[in-house]
Amino acid sequence: MTSEWHKSSYSSTGGQCVEVREHETGTDVRDSVHPDSSCLSFPLVQWVSLTTHADAV
């Protein structure tokens, strides 16, 4: 069960955004300007750790 790509509500309209797609084993991240390029894949545990620490900053 893979979700669709979406941008954060914090993204600006300037085109410098990333898009994310969540799935049962983690999250994929890609450049919204170059959506056909490769993406970064984070296992669930690493994604939760990253977003938890980012929220604390």
C-alpha cells in the first residue's frame, strides 16, 4: 500500500520543494522540480527519527 507523492504544507511556492510518499516500510523523498530523477528511501525507523529531530529544531 503506497501513498501518492505530496508536498509538505510548509513548502513555499518558489518551486524549491521536496515531495514525500509514505508506505508500510518507510518513506521516499524526491525533488519536486525533477520528479523523474531518483529518490531517497528511508526505512520507517530512520524516517521517524529524522522527523522527530527536525520538529525539535
